[in-house]
Amino acid sequence: MRIFNTLTKELEDFVPIDGAHVRMYTCGPTVYNFAHIGNFRAYVFEDLLRRYIKYSGYSITQVMNLTDVDDKTIKGAIASGMNLNDYTRTYKDAFFADLKVLNVEQAEHYPAATDHIPEMIAIIQKLLDKGYAYKSDDGSVYFSIAKFPAYGKLAHLDMSGLRAGARVAQDEYEKENAADFALWKAWDVNDGDVVWDAPWGKGRPGWHIECSAMSTKYLGETFDLHTGGVDNIFPHHEDEIAQSEAASGRQFVKYWMHCAHLVVDGRKMSKSLGNFYTLRDVISRGYTGRDIRYILMSAHYRQSLNFTFEALDAARSSLGRVDDFSARLRELAGSAIPAGDFRTSLPRWATVADVSFRQALDNDLNISESLAAVFDMIHEGNRMLDEQLKKGEDVALPCASVLALLKDFDRVLGYLEKAETQAGEEVLQLVRDREAARGAKNWAESDRIRDRLAALGWEIRDSKAGAKLVRMQ
């Protein structure tokens, strides 16, 4: 398996530090609002990477953080009149519901920043003790990038014009504003009741130190993979490297992988342009999580992805071809079951696809070529089956083997198999409970149950004829 390492800007052989075990950190959501489809482009890419790592025979420990304290979450909580935990809980729950709709596998750990303040304080203290950090007049603590000569190596910055001692307090800023960044922000009135005690004074962490603390706690001071969107490269990931390596004296991450932006109708997504969509917005138009997952994974992760509803319609059509082929295979396979390894009884046209599928993904997750292998197999499979059936040949075992191959491919893709369309007893009971809550005008409980149904992959649509349950993938 070869991957493009942002750090070296080269394709490299992927060799995990621990041999057969991969440790991976993915930058998760800042839970100040509902995640939009651009965010989910990154999470679906990371899910493809995770699944292919496992498919390739490795075990994995993945950590995805939840940023529940930063400039945006504090501002949102104060504007809403809610405390920080209550404000962010809504968006945490929604995020997990959305991941389920998109069939994104669960990571091993989802640490929240507010649960790891002591770990952040410990790293900041170490940086102060080593002379990489300093306390400002207002009680904030900053990292001195001049003390870390390797600063800029991920974003490949030219640091010759650096202004010594310049500071930036904001969590997000542009490359031309590279400066000493905040590790700890002294409390001020705009923070409301969001405050923690530290040896150097009351305040709250900067955004960048959060990920360093959470990643190293669960994965160690050096680990294999760190992923995110290209917008995370600077300043977030650059600052993570500086503070982590200054504190530990060791390499922070071996491989960095970043996915490109998603655009909508060829333009940057923006509320003012009317092309800003959350997952819920798209599903409300009648599309499924399966349709959306397909389109979000349809282009190579390092290429910009143009999201359009026409492309979603095409995705639905492509998935229809998969479903029709699978249904044909099931009918022709009957009760046949491959004995032992199903690959030994694959027809040649399926073996060719099997090899091509894996070769493509081994080449920096080349999803376009791997999908081409799947659809070439469907085309050739239908043609060959037509010929064999005309000759009266028995195709049951080959069809059963190809069904097993599609199931095997879906361990990576996560959308070839249709979800169950029949609701289980837990779902049906929730629908009954929601109807009772609505009858009692307990709208808060009704909304809670609706969100629980969404987390289970079901949407409930109210009409004059009653509630209708719709599978979301």
C-alpha cells in the first residue's frame, strides 16, 4: 500500500511503526453547529482509509476528537444562553447520528476536549519548562515558533520573513499571519463561565493543544497516521507538530494525509450563495445516506469534489446497477454456497476485477480505478452470464462466489449492499413512544425520540395520514 505523505509531498510505502497495528488520529468536528457535507467528505475519506487498512490485514486504533471548547463553541453557547456542555451536546448527538446514516465505522475513541484539560495543562507546563512557551502580560501562554526551527515543515512555509515575537490569539489564521500561537487563553468576560484553573492562571486551552493532548494520550507520543482536510494543514496541524515534538523530543506523526475541498455546483459552499447543505438538508430532498456516501467517495481524496444534485441522481442510478446485478446473482445462485475460499471458484472476469480493485486502492486509495473495476465486472459479468445461460451451463456456484466478492468489496466501500428495509422491534417501539409523547404534547421527548431514530438510521415523516417511517440508507 502506497500513500501520499503531505509531510514529504511524496508517495511512500505505508509501513506501520508497530508492524501489524496502525494508530491513526482524525480531526473530528467542532460541535458548534450541524456538520455540513463538506465536513463529511473528509469523514468518508477517513472511513475509506480505515476500512482499507483493515481490509489489508492490519488492526487499527483510531481516535477522532470532538472539539467542544474553542472560539466558535463559546460564542455559540453564549449567544444561545446555554452552558457549553448543553449547547455542544445537541451537535455531538447529531454528528453521531449522521455518521450512522453514512455508514461510517465507529472509531475506537471519541475524546472530547473538555474531558482532557489536565492533559493539555501538563503539555503546556512541559513547554514552559523547556523554554518553548512563555506567559504574556494578560496571563495567556504562547508557543514561540522561533524556538522550534522545524516550524513550517508540513505546510512548507518560507519563514524568512517571520516577525520575532508576533502573536496571534485566534484559533484560525492564514499563512501570512504565522506567529506565536496561543496554548492557553487567559479568561476574559467574553468567555462567560467557560474557565479552568491552571498553574499560570485561569483560562481555557487554545484549539491546537487540544489535539496534541488527546492524540498522544490514546496513541502515544509517536504514531502512524494523522488525517484531515487540506484546510487543517495550516495552522492547526503545523501547530500540533511544533508543540508535540517540542514537548516530547520525538517525531509526532509518520504519515500525514489530507483530502481536498468539496465545492457545490463548482463554487465554494456558502450560505449567501444558497448552496450550503447539511446532511439533513440533502436527505430532506429524498436522497439516502447510501446515495450521499457514494458521491462523497466518488473522486480521489486529493482531488476537489464537485457536489451537485445531478451527480447524486447519477449515483443513485449507478447503485441501481449494482442492486440489479446483485439480485440477478442471488436468483441464479439459488442455494449454492462456495466451499472454502470463495475466490477459488470465481469466474475469470471476477478474478480480474478482484485484482484490479486491490491494486487501485493500494495506489494511494485510487477510488476511481477501484470503482471502474467493480462496474467493468458488472458489465462483463452480465454479458458472460447471458452467454452461459444460452448454452445451458450451470452458473450457480460462480454466481454465489461473485456475490461473496461483492460482499468482500463492501467491507471497504460500505455502500454496495442495501440496508435492511424492515424496522426491528426497537424502532417500532420508539415510533409508538413518540406518538404517545406527541399526544401528550411533550415536544422535547418527541424530538429526543426522533433523534434516536435518526441515530438508528430511520427518518420519521409526519403527515395528516400519520407518521411514516423511512430508511435513511
